[in-house]
Amino acid sequence: MLTSLTHVMFVTEAYHVLAHWLVLVGWKMLPRKDLVSQRNYFLIDCGCAALAFLLHRNEYMLPFFILQQWQHIFYYSTWDKSNAAKRVISWSSLDWDRGRWNQIDLVVGTAFDMSIHLANVYLLGRGLPILDIVLGFVVVAILYFVVFANPKLAWADRNSKPDWIARRIKPLSEDQIQEVQMFDNLLSKK
């Protein structure tokens, strides 16, 4: 039973790594109006990281795990209400029309979250046979095509999106942007 749960969590955590990477680099995102309705993803993400930690119990991960849990509980609790949550939602969406990599707080936060899931994949994978690891990655690849490459879902990239998705993208309000002037000017050529 525990081995089956380890397999499921290995695949789940690997899927989270992929999802975070796609959003971090801007390859696949949702329109903001769709992303706002995905609040429960933060709770699922939080729960998956917790379950993975309970399975591998690596003591060096504990402080990072606690920080990741606080981060997700905060965003879940203040979803589209706090300035920080509004900023995360907007930056993670197709609606974001500003610089991507100069938003250091968002880049580092997303990379940190992704690294927690990546560490969980590594720590869980240490106890799995190589064939199971390969099969787990094949399942994640299949999930990519089922979710992110599915033309019926609203996942898209900025440069190639169907008209029905483009119509869902709206200019962001100042309240949704929650501009941090220091970051916005970081890579500007003034």
C-alpha cells in the first residue's frame, strides 16, 4: 500500500514540477479569469507536498517544507484578496503584459515552490526501481498532453493561442497588477 502511495506521489510531484516550470517560463498559462477559479490548486499543491514529505521524511527538507506550506496556506486564504495573491495570479496568467523575469519576487517564489516539488521527486524516487521512475515520467508526459496541450482547455502561450482563449484575456487593472516599481524598473533601459 505504501509503495503504491509512493508511486502516486512521485507522479504527482513530478507533474507539479512540470506545471510550475511551464508557468515560470511562460510556456503555458491560463487567462486570469480562469486562473482565479483555480484557487483550490494551491490547497492541492500544499497537500501533495505534505504527503510527499510524510513519505520520505527527509529532515533537511523540514524548514523548506514549512515555508512552502505557509506560502500556500497564505495564498489560498487570501486568494484574489491580498495584494500579493493578486500579483501572483496576474503574473501567472496570460493577461500579464509586463516584464516577466524582472519580477524577482514572483520568479524566486515560483522557483522555490518548484524546487520543493523537485526535491520531493528526487527523495521519493530514491526508493523506487528505475523502471517505475521511467513509467512515472511517461505518465507525466501523457498528463502534459491531456491537460496542457489539450485544445479544449484554456492553457496556452502568449504567442499561439486560439481565438476563444484570446477573447478571455483582458487588460489588467492596477489593482490586479500590484506593481512593485523597483522590480518593474529592474531591467528597463532608462
